Amino acid sequence: MKFYNRTNEIDELRRIQNLSFTDYSRLTVVTGRRRIGKTSLIVRAVEGTKTIYLFVGRKNEATLCAEFIPAISQELGVFVPPEIRTFHSLFHFLMELATSTPFNLIIDEFQEFYNINPSIYSDMQNIWDQYRQRTRMNLVVSGSITSLMLRIFQHAKEPLFGRADNIIKLSALDITTLKEILHDHNPHFHNDDLLALYAITGGVPKYLELLCDSGKVTVDKMIDFVAHDNSPFIDEGRNLLIEEFGRNYSTYFSILSAISGGINTQPRIEAALGDKSVGGQLKRLIEDYDIIARVRPILAKEGTQTVRYEIKDHFTRFWFNYFDRHRMLIEIKNFKALQAIIRNDYPTYSGKILELYFKQMFAESMEYRDIGSWWQPKGEGNEIDIVGLKLNPNHAVAVEVKRQKKNFKPALLAKKVEHLKSKLLPKYNIDMLCLSLDDM
């Protein structure tokens, strides 16, 4: 699959590179979930310029240095003393080179130094502070474990706190790009194909590449591909999250499993986990891991108790809903049954994803100042899928989302909107819409 979008990020990385080469050294942090395309982005941004790329695998420090030395020597055409066995010495050597030669230094999976030798961070801080103003190195570090990368650069007690000149957090591809990708691989796609691609990949480039390069770009083909023996998707969720959570992952998995199954308030989650208190874990899932979101009714006050929890990442949501929940089918390799479950449940499951799709579409339109859902804590009757407050004062839209427009009941939405106006938006002009697959 060709490289898509990321124009703004590439422009920013090239701007920083230019400053690093003409002024003095800069440090940029690129973070984001695994498979989001961090390495591809960085490499593309620096192509055509002198670049050293170092991948930090979980190896002995001396072994890593022995692997790094040939890459440095070849790229810069310099002799690197083979007796260098510590990253402290290697980084010092590179900063010395940068006093006379501008170059990019990319360090991938930077957080892995925690597992190799945590003192590397303080060593780098001392060398960086000493050399930064008199060198021309464009240092770009990236990492997939969000919690660790934030800790390294944003926690006041860490040695590299405050050293990053820029932090770029890479998000999934937008809807316009998703449509472009699908059109390139399936020019006559149906909107349900687009919804399935959005539901499974969430716009994560690696997942899009796996499906598109294999020609699996219709609903049925996608389902068959993700749920077959040896599918790269089967263990992806587990690997992704265990890497983030570490050994104490079981409670986090239980919480995410509950949320994926519609148990989305703290009391209900705690009841599902045998009355286990999970407030601390929910807080970490939001603030440290950025995996779930705390969702309140639109315009609700910060301290309201009317809160639901939602998995932000579409693939994680999909993985828990089907692969984690039906692990026994995978263990006995009954993939036909798993495919049947996904296919039969897809119309229901994708209905909620369609709502998220339109919320994202509204956000990307730049026409709204607030977008959310509205509900009352008591009674499911007064719930509106999407409420968007327009930039134009006192104008809003209330949206019912249905896969098929024939299931829309205008009178019911009108009744809900009257209730919304009386409770929350008395001075607003509210347009009522039904959005369906036809409107994607």
C-alpha cells in the first residue's frame, strides 16, 4: 500500500529538521499506538538527507552498540571505535560528530532503554544539555508504549523532562483518507464496505495495509480474513495491550471486556468484576494509556455522575468484542463458527460504529464547537445519538443514526428534541436529521 496523507506531520518534521541543521540541535518525540505508522512517517520526512536509524530491541546494551556501529559508520562515512560498548559513549561520539556535520538521528522504540539500562536517559540528558547549542543534530525518538513515552518526557522527576522541543502524537487516518484508500483498492465499494473497514481498522495504517494488500476490501472478505487461522489480527489485541500494561494486565483486560460488552458505567463494571473497586484502573486507562474515554452527555458539568466509558480505539473494541470473547473458538480453531458469529452480529455491532463515524465526520468538518450524545440518567427513552452545537450561535443539530433510513421514526426524534430543548437548549434552533449508510 502506498503512503497516504500525513502532510501536516511531514511538513512539521521537515521544519524542525531545517532548524536543527541551520541553527542548533532539536529533539522531537513521535508517539502513538503500535501500527500507527510512526517509523514510516519519520523515514519519509527525512528522506534524501543524512540519517542514522537505530532500533532499540530488547538486547544487551553492548550487543546493541555493536549493531549500531556499522550503521553509523556506513551512513556518515566515519570510523567508529569498535570498543564503544555503552550507549553513553556512543551518544557522546554522535554529538561530537554533530558539531561539524548535520544529520538526523532516529531512535525507534526509545522506551525500551528502560528494560536495558534506565540510566541511559540521564546520560543522554547530560550530554544533550552540554552539546545541544553547538551542534546540528535532528534527534527524533519514537515509541509505541504511550504510557512510558509520556513518563520519559512529561514527568517532572524524569531526566529528559522538558528536553523535547516538539511532541507529535500520531493519530489514525481521517475519513477522507480512508475513503481514498478504499477507492484505490475497490473503486466500486459499497458504504457498508467503508463502514467495515472503519470498524475493524479505525484508520490504523498497518491494518489497512494488511487488508488492502490482500485484496480483502468487502465486508465478507474482511470478516473471513481477520478471523481465519494464522490471521495477524487474532493475537494483535493481546500483544498490543500486554506490551502496554505489563504483567498486571488481567484487571485491565476484564474492564475492557466489560466495556466492549456494553457494561459501561463504573458501578456496573465493578459489579461485573465481583464488586472489585476499579476507579484507579479506569483513571489510568484514560490518563496514562489513552485507551478509553470518559463520556458525559453533551454540556454536562465536569463533576456529573452521569458518565459512561467507551473504548476509543476501534480495533481494540472489535478485538475484545469478537476475539477475546470467543477465545475458545480460536483455541479449537473453529474459525468458521467465529466468522459466522461476526457476520451475524455485524449489522448490530456496526450500528454503534456508524454513530462514531458520523461524530468523527462532524468533527472533521470544522463546523461545530461541541459534538456528543445526550441522555438522561434515568430512562433510556430520552437519548439522542448525536447532538452537534454549530459555530453559528444558538444553532444545533440532533441526529438519529440508523443503518437503514426506513427504520427512522421522525415523530420520536421530535419528541426527544423537545425534551432536549426544555432541559438544556431552550434558545437553540435545532435541526433534526437521520443519518444512515447512504450518508457516509
